[in-house]
Amino acid sequence: MSLVSVKDAPGKGRGVFAQRNLKKDEVIETCPVIVLPPEEINNLELTQLYNYYFAWGTDSKAAAIALGYGSLYNHSYTPNAKYQKDFEKGLLKYVCIKDIQKNEEITINYNCDPEDKTPVWFAVASRN
């Protein structure tokens, strides 16, 4: 049984949801990434992928597109999960930062740090 599924998230488009109860510190998913060099990032602005890439590399100058469900987790300033970048292996790992109930949407803070309240590039309904 898959731990997650993708379905409609009201007001957000698609989102990732738990298929069973998940425990704090449990790994939800490990996603390989496709890394794009810095000189290709401007081209992303011309595509739908612009809203789905992660800053990548120790200097954050490259970009990465997560495979699996990795680019479909929605943003929250009060997330129930976090992501961790593994530059050497080219992976993003999604981990529960609190217990998540079956059918609950799994959210991450797009600023990487779950506590970071820095504004993101789109309007967020609530910044709790």
C-alpha cells in the first residue's frame, strides 16, 4: 500500500494526502531529482515547471525538479512535514514533523525550514 496519494486540495489544486496514519519522524517519500544548471533556470520561467522547482546545490544556484510526488506537496507556514536535500545522491526526502492522520493533506514549508515565515512568491491565505 502506498503511503500517499494525490487528490484535489480545496483552494490549492492538487495535493498529497496520507493513505494511512503516519508517525512523527517517519519517512513519507524519497524522491530522485533532475538537476538543472544555473544557466537553465531562466528558461523555467517560461514553463509550468517554474512553480515546481527547488533551489539546489550548496549555493542554491542550480534547480531541481523532484520526481515521484515531490513537486506536488503544497506549502504551509504550519506544515506537518519537511523536506531534506541530499545533494550528493540527488534526492529529496520528505519526513513527518508531527503525526499525520489518514486522509490528511501533507504540507511542507517551501522555505525549507518548517519555522521560516519568509513570504513565498504567491499569495498565501494564512501565515499562522
